[in-house]
Amino acid sequence: MEGFKINWMKMKDAETQKLLWECQEWDHNCELTERFPKEILECKCVSLEINFSSRDKIENFRIIQKVSLMGNVIEEWDFKFGFVMPSSVNNWEQIIDAADKEEMIPAEILSGNMVVQTYFYSGEEVIHTTKMTVIYE
């Protein structure tokens, strides 16, 4: 879908609203490496905010994210947004609860080995994909 664009993405500590990461460099179907602060792994819950625009109407907009560690999917999320008006700019925020501290994988293992693949859908059609390798600093 040529009229669909990710404008920016942000992640914040959902309790304090402290900005932990943001990216404003999005290309259609991109692969990128992003640096996250290690403190994001200490948050009880993280707010993921996406700003996107669409020239066309989207009937059933949703996002599927797959988190892989060393090639194996360890988490998968399916977020549903619903109807998107044509010629609109939208903000979408999701709150993601963290695993218990003792279940968290250390940043040293995740860093460079974790890949987040994000698929943006209109109904059953993939309209945008992103593949992000995460480095923790």
C-alpha cells in the first residue's frame, strides 16, 4: 500500500512516561539496527507509540510483532487497531507488560541477537514490514 507510512515510533516507561527510545527514520519494508538503553528491560511495563499516516482507507488495521532470539521466536504479539480513515494521521499506543524480573533474559544475551519483525496489515494483506536488530547499551 503506497499511501501508508510510519512517521515515527517511541518507547517509554509506561509508569513514569520517561522516553527511552524513538526512531523517526522509517522506510517501507526496511531493515535496521537500533540501540536501546538497558534500563528498558527493568520497566514493569513499556508504552509503544506509533504515529502513522494513510492516504487510503484501511478496514482492519493490525500489527503482528515477532521477537526472535538467535533465530527462534520467543514472543509474538497481535495488536488490533481496526478502521483507519483515508487521508489521516494517527497515533496508536500499546502498553506491554514485562515478564517477571527472574524471567527476563539479560541484556548481554539479547544485544545483537534479538530481532523484532513487525508486520502491518490491512485485513489479511501485509502493507508494511520492518525488521529491527536490537542492541542494548
